[in-house]
Amino acid sequence: MTPRMPADVRRLLASHALASVGMSLPWPLLLVLVYERVDGTPHGDLLVGLTGAARMVPYVALSWATGMLADRFRRDRLVRVTLVGRIVLLAGVAVAVAEGWLLAAVSLAAAAIAVSTPAYPALAAAMPDAAGPSRRRATALLVTIEATSFVVGPALGGLLLVPLTRPWVPAVAVVATVAATLLVAGVRLPRPAPVREGGVPATVGPFAALRTSSATVRAVGVAGLLNFVDMALLIGLLPIAEHAWSGGSSGYGPATGVLGVGALAAPLLWRLGTTAFARARWGLLLLAAAVALLPLTPAVGWALLPLAVAGAATVHVESAVTETIQEAVPDRSRAGVLGLTDSVMVASALVGSLVAPWLVSALGVLGLFGLLTAATLAGLATVGGRPAVVVAGAGVRIPQQRAPADALASARR
């Protein structure tokens, strides 16, 4: 029988979903406003591109560092502080949009993302103790929310761009974040392990933790590879839609939507693999099969199933990678490593988006998708290993043990 998830964990997951969507809602509006203002100007394309990049840069630049905050301070308080900061900054976005201050609006929206960067590592690091026996399901749901929010938030923001609701988009983002804050009021999370072990500082930086855990290095590498493949796949769908699918480029929009929303189907794959490594391998195999099939599809209708499978398989692998890090990294360093993983993932996606057009020109569509299939299969070799140990100190590794009583005691501090 599946263990029941604690009520506080359900509130944390619902809060993260609301906050993540709220943070993404304004970006379609900002892109449209910038495009309308700079269209036809000498540097208009560059400015639109920089606006789109402003959403990703904070993750790359800050997640590796801000994740460590959740290894030094109470994780529940840190999450609430990020939510309050987001409310203030998103309210500033609403004012800036109303006044027509586009540079300020984009800057404040990017600052809201920067403020949010400690939240996901804090939640993912706390899940093993907070969720207890249901930690695997809670982690999978958390990763699903985090992954799909990049698609669902902008999709909802795009739907709100009709004339009746367009002026209210920033306000909706603020309301969603306020609701997220109210959901976690009073929720307590176990604090990071505050003790020193063998004279080693209570908190170890993410790079130091990586040096002592090969399983974690492999997990971070697979996460980066996965996001490179996904973003290159997204770009590679453009020439397929234009030249191969009946109906032409009009199929690109539905295809990208199915790829993103397909991530919501990841829970259907939960039973595919009994360990984190088995789930990662199954997910990589499914993703490789979907990528290999896509350039062979004659119309967008034939591509929808492989695209949905690709979206679900990606989140399946990411949840397995997150669980690997949870098991292989001690509590005092876990959030920092998860923040570093976030930076690697988003940086890899940016690289994938930059090199994919060049790869299409150099290799052709079949060559690009063959390369992406091979890269995904190469991840099968990377993901191997046993995460049965965690770092105890300088070069000392011991089996990981959990002490529920200690975790409950620390949660009450």
C-alpha cells in the first residue's frame, strides 16, 4: 500500500506549483511588450532575444550559490522569505508595466527569479526527512512541478494575453504568489544538520561534495545532458515542421505544447524501475526511442505520442537524478549540490538552443536527431553506479542512515 503523504508536504508542493506558475506568468506579456516597442528598430531582434534570456540567466548565474543558503538556514523560513521577495518584485513588475517602464519591468521579473533560486533546492533537500516513507513520490511530484512550470506558466500567461485579461496578467502573478505564501504559513521543515562531524565544518560546499561522490557527479552530468538534448530537440522540431510534416510550420506550436505538457504524464511512469538508477535508465531508453522516431513522422499527429513520451521520460529521469543526489549527498551539503545541478541544467539548455541551429545546418535533421539519440543512449553508461554511501568527512564515506527521531526533533527547533 502506498504511504500517505504528510499534509505539510502536500501544502509545500501546492505552494511551489502556484509560486512557479506565478513567476512565469508575466514573461509572455513582457516579450510581447518589448517586441511591440522595438519592432523595426536596428537592434530589435537582439533586445527581444535578451528579454527571453533574462528569464534563464538568474538560474545559471545564481542557483549554484544560492542553493547553499538552504544548507545554512532553516529551509522553511528560507522558502517563505523567497515568496515574500517574489511578491514585492512582482508587484513592482505590475507597476512598471502600467507605467510603460519596460526595462524596469523585465529587470524586476528577472530579479524575482533570482530571489526564487534557493526555493527548489531547499524543498528537494528537505524531502527525504519531511516526506518520510513517501519521499520518492513527493520528490517525483516536486520535480514534475519544477519541470512543467517552465511550460505551464508561460502557456497560461499567453492565454491571458487576450484584450480583456492582458492588463491583469501581472496582478494574477502577484495573487498566485500570495496564495502560495499563505499555503506554507506555519509549515516546519527539518533544519540542515548543524553538527560538526570529525572536525569537518557542518556545511560543505557543492564542489567539495562533488569531489567525494562519483555517483553525484554522474547524476549532475546526466541532468545536464538531458536538458541539452531537450532544448536541441525543441529547436530541431522547426525544420521538421517546415519541411516534413503535412500542414507545414503550423504544427510546430502544438508539437512544442505536447512536449511540455507531456511532462505532466511523468507520474504514469513512477512504477517503471524499482531504484533510482533503474528509473533513470528506463527514462533514457524511452527518451532515446522517442527522439529517434520524431524525424520519421510524416505529420504532427504522428509526432504527438513520441513528443508526450519524451516529455514524461525527461521528468522521470530528472526525478531519479534528484533522488540519487538526495541519497548520495549528506544533508549539510544537499541543497547546495541541488542548486548547482539547477545551474548546470539551465546552462545546458541554453547551450543546446545556441548550437542546435548550427548542428541542423552541418548535419541535417536526420544527423541532428541521430546525434541526440546517441547522446541520450550514452547517458545510460553515465548513470551507472551505487549511491549507497554519503560523504562523512574529508575523504571518508559511510553508509547513509536516517534517524527519524532526530529529524523530528530538529524540525521542532
